[in-house]
Amino acid sequence: LAWFLDPLTGATLGKRFTGLRVSGVDGRPPSLRTRWRRTAIQTVGLWGATAALVLGSWEIAAVATLAGAVMLAGSLLALGPASRTLHDRLSGTGVRRM
């Protein structure tokens, strides 16, 4: 549900509850394509893990684990002065209070 809500509406249920919304760097709502790109980057480790399970490949599992760890570590960037995670930096988006 969250995987579809965020790109289609710009906010998951948690974001709506806390008054947050995905926006472009300029503060305007991002395009649908940009929101899908953000979600794809954010969930790259999960998709890799799914592919590894389906295909039975430990190589894909290792790469997916590494990609997931990079995305998780990239979340720590939100604690910095720019307050933007790695997936937000790569997709040109941010999360703002509405």
C-alpha cells in the first residue's frame, strides 16, 4: 500500500498523519515520474531481495543487501543540515511539512 500511495499521492498514511508531503527541491509538487523514481530508488534493496528469492541467486541477494545498506545509511543524511536522505538527493525531491 505504501509503495503505491507515496508515488501516486505524494504522501503515505504516516506522512499524511504527521503533515508531511514529498515535494521538489523548489518546494513545488514533483511530477508523477519523479515520485516513481524516488520510490524505486528508495526500495531498490527490497526489489533486489525479492529477485534473489525468486531466482535463487545468492549473488543478487548480496548486491541487494549492499544496496539496502547504502539506502539505510543514506537515511542518516537527513540528520545533516540539508535534511535530505540519499533517495531524495538522487531523485531531486524532499519531504516538507504542509
